[in-house]
Amino acid sequence: MAVIPRELLKPLTMGHLGLVGAFIRETGIIEKIDSRLPKFSNNAGHFTHGQVVALMILNGLGYTTRPLYMSNTFFEARDVEAMLGIEYHKAWFNDDVIGRTMDALYEYGLTPLFSELALGIMDSLGRKIGSVNIDSTSFHYHGKERMFHEDNTAVNYDEPHKINVTFGYSRDAHPELVQIMEQMMVDNATGIPLYMEPESGNTNDTYAFGRMTKVFESFRRYTDDGYIYLCGDSALYSEGNVSYMTEKGIKYVC
């Protein structure tokens, strides 16, 4: 029996990331992303865009404070091949590769990709949607207020818009800092987020929730009988929102 010298042995860990990697493989997240974001050249390195996103997910859930460009060092002591089933070398995973994948994600659109992946995961798990909870949160930033609209005109909530990093009601308990908002709809039974959209820091929930009810209608085909309930706080209950939901036959709970 051959004896391996101690200096050639290198311990690798997985920890809780082993479960994350298993879920990524079980639900086919890499394949789902690659089908939407194919790599047309070798400029993205040895990894596909789906594999880069999977590595970013592991990094993000690894409770590390290292900046993104140092992600390759994060995986030095982790068994990437066991977690994701892909060959990994430190030199392959760098900030250039991550940047090109992030450019591809931006061009495709993060909001539609997020929802398509989430609904695809629900389908692969054989789960149906029965009720959806809608809510918002805020993320604060340290820096100056950044307004994209020089004339400070009102945002048209029915059209795609740029995000204003500005002051608003802070869920982070930091009203002195600028922020952005994020609206999200989550399946109540599984806790899986189904839809996400970033918003300007001063977005009014009532208007944002009203716009998201139009997205909510597309979830009906993922139910058993077409009935689905939308749950939200008092921001959902306005004259305009109630009129629209009543007209469209949307069942809601506030």
C-alpha cells in the first residue's frame, strides 16, 4: 500500500456549504442559468456563467467578509468538486471572470432571471403556490445621496426606471444614511422567494405593491386550481390596489 507523504496532504472542508451545493445540484441552478446565459467565447474563463453564479452563492453564504475579488482565496480550503461537481483551480476564478458574469447577468436582467430561477426551482421540487407574502426592506449605504433624475421628477412606477440611492424610511434603523429598497414576494409554504425587484430609497410601498400585483397574476399557472392568495401589510390596502385586485379576481389578505 502506497503511503502519501504528509506534505502532499491538504485538508478540505465543506461544512454547511455542502448542503447548499447539494441544493444547487439538485435543482439544476447551474444548468438553468447556462440555458439563459450561454457563454459564446472563452473570455469568461474555464467556468460557465452558471458555475460562476454557483460559486458566488457559496461565497455569499460562507459568512465571509472578504471582498468579491478575493473570492478565489475563500475556496482554497473548500472541496468545490464535491460541493458542485465541477473542477476548480484558484487561477480560474478571479475578478475578471466574476465581472464578465455580472455583466451578462445585468444584460439579461436580474429581476426576470431571479423569478425564472425561483419558479423553476418550485417546479423541480414539485411544489405548488398557494399563498404569497409581499413585503419590502431597505439596505443602507455610506456615502452621498445619488439622484439619477436631475429635475427630481416623480418616478413612473409602471415603467422601468433607474434607482435613486437616497433618503427614505429606513428598516435598518439608519435614517441618517442613504438607501435603496427591495420589494419581494415569497411563497408562504416553502419560504422560497419568487420575485424580487430593487427600488429607489424613497419608494412608497403602496405604489410599489400595486405594481407588483400585476406580476402576481403570472403565478396562477403554478397553482393546483388557479386560486392563490396575496398577503401583505397595510401598505397593500389602498383604494387603487383594492380596485385593481377586485377587478382581476385576486384574493388578498391584509
